[in-house]
Amino acid sequence: MVLLETLVSGFLKSNHIHDFSYLIMEMGGCSNMNLTGKIYGINGPIVYLKGNLGFKMSEMVLVGKEKLVGEVISLTKDTTTIQVFEETTGLRPGEEIIATGSAISVTLAPGIIGNIFDGIERPLKEIAKESGAFISRGVNVDSLDTKRLWDVHVTVSEGDKIYGGTIIAETPETRAIVHKSMVPPTVNGTVIKVAPDGQYTINDPIVTIINSDGEEQELTLTQKWPIRIPRPTAKRYAADRPLITGQRIIDTLFPIAKGGTAAIPGGFGTGKTMTQHQLAKWSDADIIVYIGCGERGNEMTEVLEDFSKLVDPKSGNPLLDRTTLIANTSNMPVAAREASIYTGITLAEYYRDMGYHVAIMADSTSRWAEALRELSGRLEEMPAEEGFPAYLASRLSAFYERAGFMSNLNGTEGSVSIIGAVSPQGGDFSEPVTQNTKRFVRCFWALDKSLAYARHFPAIQWLTSYSEYVSDLTPWYSKNVGPDFINLRNQLISLLTQESQLNEIVKLIGSDVLPDDQKLVLEIARVIRLGFVQQNAYHPSDTYVPLEKQLKMMETIMYLYDQCKKLIAMNMPMSLLKENNIFERVISIKYDVANDELGKFKDYKNAIDDFYNHLLETNA
């Protein structure tokens, strides 16, 4: 163990891997397979054993005659506590619990992309073949297809020195993704044998190495990794480039960085899932991991069906060619719901290590927090605010901190961006999950019920939302889009804020008493709201908008505002300006100008000039 710890200490120090024995256990460094115990007590998904029988913390165990999957979550000298990831109905005291010797882990190999898993990486299609529409207890299926042959190109040669993260083989996993099989982070040595390029299963030996102990070790396309431990990286970079989504209110007003974190809180019916669909479809991430955590079954079915039909706009291939789905519905056991978040983030980190940019859609972290609350209650822990456990904040922070733009162990660069939906009861943002999430994310896209009811989508409320990435991303926007981009964005935010303040006055005394310059602010803010912030997911020109078009739209709106301000300064009444249809024309830009027709913006500038000159001529 000392030797192995020495080998990887340099890689693992920066990643807060605080329990090295956990990794050793996973690698087969010690076996616990002969350990057994008898059930002493059962409380829902929580099972107790009497005494300290030698089980390890976070070890995976098999519970009862049906060998239900469980995990050790607490150890004292008197009691061993296990959470079971399956329904415990019918279990009884005295049944046997068997240790596996390994932690709760995911299998990492070709076949993940395009697959649909439950919360502990069991493929739902394979389960359906065995047990039908509902998951039967104790069902035992391989996480990935072990019989399928993959076209493998080996990238190392005999005599090469390899270490954790070295890419040893490449496999076309889908039409969009090349799977790069890597050396597990805790392994290094010298290659002594290489298989020729050809077709192999995920368990066939590809490379044989001799390690520093002089022992031979065979490497396959498969590795396992414990879900609760972040995969190690070489370096974390600053958030200096955006995750481009094609959604104007996100890209322009509240951008998120690659490797960033964002929360989408909102009550029922405000469009959380739809917003995540848009992000999954259009963001410039290479791979999407969608986690349906405790969602309603019919909603999850809709997601699965929708994603199978969606076409990736960039390649023309099915979107599933770069997507993996984790479906954990509300009727599945709560312990599996708690694990599903970690399963998803571990899969994302694995593809990040290959050099891909991965975006995670976690829908919803509130259901995950509710699973924590239920398990905490079963364990008779002291509840904190609204019954949630005292460690809710630390669990949320540990999850969101696994995002980031990283330099990997093999020298590649990749990122994991986490976008978590939050479902506060009654749309109350003061509840613990939303408040604690706000502490750990740098992007907050608050969905508003009144906007959703007014059919204004995405229903992101611009007054309560924020992004802390704006200052970090300003250099990138200035260099790659336009030097005025952030300045125009700030002007739009300012006008929308002024509109809100003026609306308070209008509610009290009406709009007629406002001076014309303030009436102009209200009118331009309306143009911004309807023509820029509101976006139609079903319109071909509006569902995705490149940054160049977003900049041109802002320039046009602000040019109209500047010209109108000049007219107002000449004492022309706002009623006169509104007689012209120029405001409606600018609103309709989003539909009338296709993404590849940006030259048309000159016509709008000319139209604004004509409007200005006409008013000057007729009212001189």
C-alpha cells in the first residue's frame, strides 16, 4: 500500500482524495469477499448489523437472499449501518449480508454514450429484457455490453512508459465520439506486450505492462472508479471561456463558463426541463450527461423519447450519439436517487479526462436533497432547517466543486459544466436547497412563474438572476465577438432595471404623467423584452442564435434608442415616435433575419435612419 500511495500521491493530492484505502480497495488491493454478517434491524432502505464485523466504510455489499445492492454508510463498535439501493420489502432479520471488497463504483468503458442507466449504472434496456417495465429486485445485469466487439486502435508501443491517464487505445464509440481508453489513475509501468489493431470486447487484454514491483498487469478497455471520489487531474484553470448555448438571455445577459456551475430554480411549470433540453441540444459541449433525479415517470419518459428523436444540429447525427441518460424516477428507491448524482458526475469526469467538454444536466437537485432528508430521518440524525440534514450544504458543495476546466493527467484539456435544476416547493427561493445552492454556484437563472404564465420563455427573471462569470469572460467576448459586447449587455440590463423602477410608479399614478424620456425607456425595454430576451424554441431562426447575431441585435436596439433619445431631446413627443412601426420591426428581427443573413442588419439601420430623418423633416 505504501508503494502504491507513493506512485500516485502527486496526482491525488490536489483532488482532496482523503480516503486512499477506498481506492486501494477498488483496485483489489485488499479483499473483503469472505466477510458476511446477519441483518439485525431494518428501517426502510436502512439495514443494521450488530457489532463491527470488519466491513469497510463505503463498501458495496449484497443484502439478503436476492442479493440487493447496498453500501456501508456508518460504522461503530456496536453497529454497522447499510443503505440499500433497492426496495427492502420482504427482508427480515437473520438474512445474510455479503461483502464485495469494493466501493460503489461505475464501469468505465466504450458503450456509455447513447445508453440509458438507472441511478447505479444498470442499463434500463437490459433490465427491461429481464424484468419488464419495472425493475425487479436483485436484478443483476452488466453495466455495459461485455460481448459486443469494438474496433480498437492501440496507441502505445512496446517499451513505452505509461502512467495514470495515458491513452492506450481509441475506439469509435458513436459517429460523434471517439472513446479514448486510459490507464487507471493509480497504475503505471512499462509496456511489454501490445495487441494488434482489431475487434475486441471491453474485457479483452489490450496492453500488458510490467509495474514497478516487477509484476505483469493486463490492461483492458475497462476501468472502474468509485463514484464518491473525484477523478484526479493535473491542474484547474480559471473560467475564461464561455459555454455557448445559443440562448440570448444566457449567452449575453447571464453567461456560464466552460467548467462553470449554474442553478435553474423555479416552481412547477416554469420551464426548468425545457431550458435544460435547449441547453443539452444547443450548447457547444462535446458530451451531455442528463440525470433525471427523482423526476416524475411521465416526465422522464418524455425526456427519453424526445432525446431519442432529436438531431444534433452540428453534425446531423442523432443527439444520443453524444448523450448519456441516467433515469431515476420518483418511484425508485431513495438511496439510488442519492447515488444517481454521483454516478452522473463520475461518467462526466471520465470523458473530461479524454479531453472532451462535458455538460451535466441534473434535474433536479431538490429531489436529491429530499432523498438525503429521508435517509437522514431514517438514521435518526438531528435535523437542520426544514428537516434537511446538517450536511446538506457540504454535500451540495462537494458535488458542484467537481465541475471545472482542467488539465488532465495525460496533458489534454477538458471541462465539466454542471447545470442543476432546483424545484423549491411553492416557488419559494428562501428554502434551504435553493439558498445553499446559491452559495456554491456562480450562475443563477431564476425562473419566474408570472413570466411563464404570460408565455414568456425562457422564463428567466432578469432582475433576480445573475452571473459572476461576466468579468472573467469579458476579455473573451471582446476578442472573439466584439469590443462593445459587454458594454451593450450592461446597457440592456440597465434599461430593464429602469423599466422595473418606472413600472412601480406607473402602477401608482399611470403612465401619462411620465416625461417622454421615461416613456422611451419603457418602450425600448419592451423591445428588449420581446425582441431579445424572449426566445422561441420552436422557430428555426430563433431556437439557436450565434453570438454574432446577438451582438448585431443589441447594436440595432441601442442604435434605435440613441436616435429616439435625440428626437425626444428636440421635444418630439413619444406618441409621435410610436406612430411609426419601427419598434415592431426591430422586435421582429429575431424571426426575420436568419442566422446566415447577418447582412440584413444594414437594412434595419437604414430603416432607423429613415424614421429619424422623416420625423425631422415633418416636424422641423
